Amino acid sequence: MRRLPSGAAIGEMNTVRKHLSAIKGGRLAAAAFPARVVTLVISDVPGDDPADIASGPTVADKSTFAQARAVLAKYGISEPRSVIAHLERALDETPKPGSPRLANAATILIATPQLSLEAAAEVARKTGVQPLILGDALEGEAREVGKVMAGVARQVALHGQPAAPPLVLLSGGETTVTVKGKGRGGRNIEFLLSLAVTLDGLPGVFALAGDTDGVDGAEEIAGAVVAPDTLARAAQLGIDAKERLADNDAHSFFEALGDQVITGPTLTNVNDFRAILILER
């Protein structure tokens, strides 16, 4: 669902979802009132807002039918007509902050993207690698984030800034992919392919990215890895990395190289995980 051709952000998708569902956007807790409802939350969204996690079935919703219609208009979505008609009727608004129907609902965060980054940072320290957490809620087009991260990695590798290698750049969040090509892919592997193309074989830089639920986009892979020889090995197979990136075909690229990360379903999800390791040259 999150790899939509439109490139809509997760918050926008949730705005629409909440106004199409019988349980999202606080409706589940409202239906259970006056029973006490306690929700234990594993966060898989940037910012850890409970209203965005699973589209907030037990928490108040600030969004409206009008905003849901605006999201579809923004991306030129006019089908199916049954959905459009439902949003236009706007008969049953979601429970808003202060709603008495949510008075007996409580929410507790038990796992977050930040905790996963801190755990990875501790592993890095134990191996003598300095960790630098860049953020747990990074968003944007996957290929553009890849370019930015490549620039940061290059600065570390060539100039020792903001810190000298060995260093690992850690980040989480959820990028998006605006699909323009006909290939197969997901946001994490598109990020990695863009990173590899931008680094252009820079020595000493390795990267891993994946979705922590074990599924990146629509493919049954968690993510992939990048090394300094990634582009060279692809060229030996007659694969043009830039062409694959333009066609949103990162899955086929990493599949041909055997560089996919396949974990199977992890049965949990704390959003995307990205690590870029820069070693001393």
C-alpha cells in the first residue's frame, strides 16, 4: 500500500484511510466506549504519532473528510467512484480530540524507530565504529534521500567531517517512490540504487537499507546491500545502474547481483532502517 504510484506520503494515505474505514481514525475505541481500551503500539511511522500508526484506530483524529478529498484531488485520483462518493457524502466524521467517546482510551508506545537506531549504535560502538544517528523520521523521495546521504558519506570519507571514519551513519523514517518507470522495486532498494549511483564506487563505503517488517514495497525482500564494487559488478553483467534507477527497477538490479537482504516476515515493524558504513582509506 505504501508504494503507491502517486508518491503520496504516509500521512496523506492515512487521512484517506481513516475516512474509508469503520475502525480507523479512533472509530474502534469509540465503538468500544464505555469500555476501557489500552493500546500497546509498535511505531512504523515517522514521528511516532499514534494517530498515524495503523491509521490510529483507538486515538483521536484531527483530519477531516475535506482533507481526504483534497489528497485525492492533489494526486488526480478519481476512481473508484464508490470511494469518491463516500468521501463526498461525509456522513460520519471521525472522533476528534476531546471526544467523550475516547475518554477511556489510553495509548502506550513500546517500540519505535529511535530505539532500533540506538540498538544499532550500541552494536557499532562495541565493534569500534563510531555511530552517528541522523534522524528517525527522514522522509522524501527515496532517490533524492539517497543522493543526500551519498553526499554526507563522501564528506566523511574524504574530509573526516562531521566525524572521521570508521563511522556508521544511521537513519530511519519512511521515504516514498513516485513511480514513473515499469520496473520492480521498493523505497529502500531505490534509495540504495540512487546512493550507489551517486557514490560511483567511492572506496570504503558500504550500505544496507531495509524495511524492518521484512517486506520492501511489494517484493518479498527486506532490502539490499551496496559496496564499492556494486556498479562495477553490475556493468560486468551488462546492467546499467542509471537506466534501472530511471525505470524504478532497483529490485531486478539487486536480484541480478545477489545482493538482496531476505529475512522473511519479521512479525514486527519499526519503519525503515538505513546504515552507511565508512571505513578508513
